Amino acid sequence: MGRTSIRKENAVKLRKAHCIALVASSFALLAFFARVHGPRHEAGRASIGASGTTVRSSEPAGYSITRPVRENREKTVSYTVMKPVYEQRTKTIQYTQMTAVREKRIKLNEVTGESIDYVVCKMVPETRERIVNYTVCKMVPERRTKNVSYTVTRMVREERTLN
């Protein structure tokens, strides 16, 4: 036999044992209730009294049960939410840019005595300004309140008498 079949057999045996225990406890419960609700004689009444007091034949036997009672309640809850706030801003940025500057020069030829005109291009740093628009997001706390409904379950004990 393999492991699987042995496990299945054990599971079946366990289920049978649980069923037998359940049936036995059900019969015991039925026998108890038959004794409680059956013929009322003095010995039966004295053993039934769940309140712990001695029961006389003139007063009915009592027992107590606990049952759930549900109550709907409301309460106000305060909490804080972080809310984004957008703000438009501007700022001036200064930067340096290289600008081409043309410069005319004259060169004198010493041998012939003639002058030659020529142009020189120089890169000169120039400071400039630019206005930039941008958006800033700030998280601002906001206080809120909310009404919350909820259900509470309480266990209530009731005293009852056997009729």
C-alpha cells in the first residue's frame, strides 16, 4: 500500500470517530433536556435550578440564558488629511553667456608701408537675466470630522422560569 492510501484510510477512521463522538454528545444532550422538560418531581427540580438556590415545590425552577443584544451607535471622529496646495512662483535667474564681438583692426606692413584692415571676432562673457515661472506643491494639513455608525454586541443575561 502507498502512503496516499494509508492517509486516506486514516482520514476515514478519523471522520468516523468524530461522527460517533458527535452522535454520542447529541444523545447526551437530548437525554438531559428530556430529563429537564420531562416529569417534574422534587429531585428533578432541585438538580435543574441553574441559579444555585434551593427550589421548593411551590415555586417554579429557574434558569438563566445569555443572549446577544445589538445596539447601533454613532460617534463623531476627527482626523487630519494632508491636502496638496499648488502655488505659482516666479524667480529671476542670472546667467553668463558668451557673445561674439567683432573688432576692426589695422595692420601696418613695415616693408611696403601699406595698412591692411581686418576683423577679429572675440568671445566676450555677458551677464543676462531670465524670469522663470514654476509651480510649488505644498502639503497642508486639513482637519475633518465624520459621523461613523457602528454596531455593538453585548451579551445580556436573562432569568427564566420553567413552566
